[in-house]
Amino acid sequence: MIDFLNIGIQAAIPIMLVTMGGVIAYRAGILHLGLEGLMLIGAFAAVAVTIRTGSVALGVVAAMLVNAVVSLLFWILVDVLRADLYIAGLGLSLTGVGLTSFLLEAIFKTQGAVHAQSGLPSVVGGNRHGLLGLFAGLSVLAWATPVLVFGTWLVLRRTRLGLRVSAVGEYPFAARSAGVNVGAVRCGALVAAGIFCALGGAELALAAINSFGEDMAQGRGYLAVTAVLFGAGHPLGAAVAALFFGLADAVGIESQLSTHHILPVQFILMVPYVLTIVAISISSAIRSRRGAPAVFAELRES
């Protein structure tokens, strides 16, 4: 049971970090479908810089800077040039897949994967037993994740800045008439989302496997979007949803190990996504009975 929970937590942390970025964008009025691509770009940048410099810290910082720049370009595309939000988001995700595969071959002259000599340090060693085994192998970034989740909730729900972000997302016309720079708020929200995606990508690539592989996100960015919707844009609710998806992923991994391939591998790997569909269906049914309004406004309407 401890091993299962440990696997679930490790699987949930990258999703949770990306989910926080999605929540910030969501509160600003943007359902961000580019989280998958940003996660991949962040993971590649973190591993590439770590390999070149030998410093994991520089790798993480570089990933944050690269994603901040990409997010700024994405903001120009959707807010200044008025590109369709959803098509641009999906395009960003597809670009992340293709660009990282191209750079992997162009820079490292290899296909498939590239390995770093070091990764994010863990706080508790992997040889602990009992309750400490639950936290064995968790990186320092994983330990910082609850603080980041709480900080996101605190900023969005208890500060003037958070109120401005929510106002821009729900009532952009009223926010603009009150003197709020809607474009600047959305730009900041997207940059913050990109930074969180960089942290999620760095956690995914450097926490345990210390490598980057082609399309290694494997839909985790889309799961983060689902977690945002499942949590109705609330940081804590979305974090719980991300934890649920991590545990669902652990169910798939443990089932694959315990059945010794009696069941088809493809069927076992479906488990997290089937549970996702069930969870979203239940959440949608609950929200429809409550008659809850949409949290975000269409970007074009502003």
C-alpha cells in the first residue's frame, strides 16, 4: 500500500504543478489547451541545460525562462492578434511535441531519449521503510508543491491581484471600466502558467528518471486541463483532482505489474483515462444540477 501511494504521489506532482498553471490562466478567462506543449518544452529545456551545464538548478531556471518567453508569444497570438484560443492552444501542444523531438535530434544527435547525469535531489532516501517510505524518492520540488498550491490559492482568493485576475476572467468589460489593464493581467497569467508548466516538466524529467524522451508528457497536460475543469477553477479542488489522476495512473502501473501482462498492456494503460471520463461525467452532472455558471468568459468577447 505504501508503494502504491508513493507511486501515486510521484505521478501526481507533475500534473499538480501544471494544473496550478492552468488554474491561473482559467481564472483570467483562458482555458489553456497548450499546457501539454509547455510541459514538454519545459522538460526538454530543463534536461538540455542540465546536461550542458551540469547544474540542475540552472536547468530548472532555464526551463522557467524558456516557457515564460513561449507564453508571452502565445499571449501575443491570442490577445493581440486575436487568434482562436482553442486552436492556438492545441497548436502550441502539437508544436511542443514536434519542436522538442526536432531539437532532441538537432542538438544531441539522437532519437528517443537523452539522459542527464544528475537530477532533482530527494529529501528522503529511497531505502526507507514504513511511513517514511511514502515520501521516499520525492524531490525537493515535490516537497515544495503543497506550498506552491497553497500560495496559488492565497494569491487568487485572498489578494487584490487575485481579485483582478478573477474580474478579468469573469467580467472583462467591468474590469476594464474599473481601470484594470485586461491585456496585462492575461499576459501575466499566461506567463505564470508557463512557469508552472516548466516546473511540472522539470519534475517529470529530473525527479526520478533524469532524462527526456519524445512525447514523454503522454497526455499529462490534458489531464491538467481536466483537473482544472474538475476543480471548477479552484486551486485546492484542482489539486485534489490532480492527485486523483496521479493515483489513477498508479492503478494502471500497479495493475500492469501485478497481472504479469495477462491483460493487454493497452487496456491497462487505459485505466487512468477511463477514470478521468467517469470523474468528469460525475462533476458535470453535479454542476448542471447546481446550475453553476461558467467561470471564464470567451477571450474574443473582450
